[in-house]
Amino acid sequence: MFFMYNNERFKIFEAEPIDKRGESGTILKSDKELVIATIDGAISVTKIQRQGKQVMDIDSLLRGFEFKTGDKV
């Protein structure tokens, strides 16, 4: 699964379903974890790959990259 954010491609390698709701494709939380709303609820991303970079855990990515809560992916 992948998504585009600020004209950059991100590939999700691991995610866990969580009990949150929102409009599908909306970033629900982006400070210490990345939570994205889906059709069936939401996922908490645990491993991700930024375009042109290596696969990393979400903590490592969020130390150097900022997603904004409420943005669409």
C-alpha cells in the first residue's frame, strides 16, 4: 500500500488496525505515531519507506519528517 503526500510517495510496509474514525485518507494523528483513517476505521503505521529512502520504523521517520494532522493522503 502506498500514498502520496506533498508530491512524495510513501510505501507502508507494516500497519496495525486501530479503533479510530475519520474521513478515509485523512491523517488523524501525526506527532508520536502516524494514524491514517481508512474506509473500515484507521491504521497506525509502524514501518514505512519514503521515496528514494530505506524502509524505517515510523519513529525514525517522524524525527525528521512532519505530517500534519488533518491533511489528506
